[in-house]
Amino acid sequence: MRQRLIVGNWKMFTTAAKARRLAADVVEELGSETRVRVALCPPVPYLGIVGEVLSGTAVALGAQNVYPENEGAFTGEIGINMLLDLRCRYVIVGHSERRHTLGEDDRFINRKVVAALAAGLEVIACVGETLEQRRKRQTRACLESQLISALSGLTAEQVRHVVVAYEPVWAIGTGVNATPEQAQESAAEIRELVKERFGEESARALLILDGGSVNATNAATLMHLPDMDGGLIGHASLEADQFLSIVRSSL
Ligand code: 13P
């Protein structure tokens, strides 16, 4: 039985005060919750603040991005060692906002996956098709190429430290979530692709998260699809009540 995981991706939102308060509200309710795994991914400047609030609790800290080096002359970037220093457990890689708005390509994303895993981080690798790709029936091809590229060069053992988030681009921040049928179909394809490349055991253990307009109303259905193991939550993770309700509905 796979343990569910709910991750709050705060994107480029909150202030220091709001980040502290939001993390404290989550910890108050879920600080000792062990039935489901919960992680918060605040903006980089607030990783330290949120990390202090989460310290010693069951809620894990994650980063939204990383540069695939420990340190160096990479102005504006955040090194892998820095995430470890801040006690991050997770890092989101390949988010569509970084692919499409910031121009990250599959090769760069793969470098991040490889470097983060080598350092002992758990990677949340995002994949998802655009609306055009879905209309042209290229969803499976898109998921396959993004996934295979992101996981390129990994061993089956390393894949156990990867969580895949299925986030169709057209569902992110739009209020239009994937239907349960669409989400399940894509999650099953992702699991099948991992099985083909890395074997049955890796596929069975793989956590797959649904992302894109997941909220307190639709979460209960989406989180309990046969191949879905949780959610990567954007806007709804910025309100403690909504986020907590999503976590509760995953139980
Ligand atoms: P929304 O939940 O705001 O649609 O964002 C989803 C997402 O991109 C999470 O990474």
C-alpha cells in the first residue's frame, strides 16, 4: 500500500509573515499526522522561516526549484547543498511554469533530477501536456517523452526516490481540473511507462500526484483514483483551511 503524499506548492506567493502563519496553521493540525505524508514548498526566501516552523514535526519541507550543482557562479540560483542545509527533503523539478515560462528543457530537467537524487533529496518530477497536445491526442506521447527524459540514466533504486506529478498545463491555475477519467488514464500510463523502463516493483511503489486546480471540493475523488497517490496543490495550498481539507480528504 502506497502512503499518500500531499504537497503544497506556494509558487511565488506569500510574505514572510504569511508563510510563517500558514506553516504554523498546517503544523497545528498535521504536526504529528503519520497516515499521510505532507510537504510544504514555500518560495526560496522563506525556506528558512518555514523550515523552523516545521522542524521536529511530521510535515516536510520542499523547494520549488534547484540548480544542478552544489555551489558556484550561478547568479540567482539555489544550490543543492543549500537545500540540504535548510533541511529540505523534497524538490520540485520540471514544473510546467519553469518549462514554459522560464524555458527549461528536458535535458536541464534531467540534470536536476540526477543531481538532486545523488544528494539524497526526494524529487517531485512534473509532467503534463498542453491543451493543444491533448486536442491532437498527443497526451501519451508528451508524458512519455517528458518522463523518460526526466528519468534518463537513473537506476530502479533511484526511481524509488522520485514522485511523479501529473499536471496538465491546461489545468494549472485555470479552475478546470482534469476529470477523474483523464487523471486516472494519465496516471496509469505513467505507471506503465515506469514499469516498462524500471520494472514492476518500481512501478508499484511509485507515487503519482495529481496537480492542476485541485481543491477542497474535487480532491476527495481525485486523490482516491486507483493510480493516484496524492496531490500537488497550488492556489488551494495558500489557505490553511482549504489545504487541510484536501489533506483530510486524502485519508
Ligand atoms: P493550481 O493548484 O493553482 O492550479 O496549481 C497547480 C500547480 O501548478 C501545483 O504545482
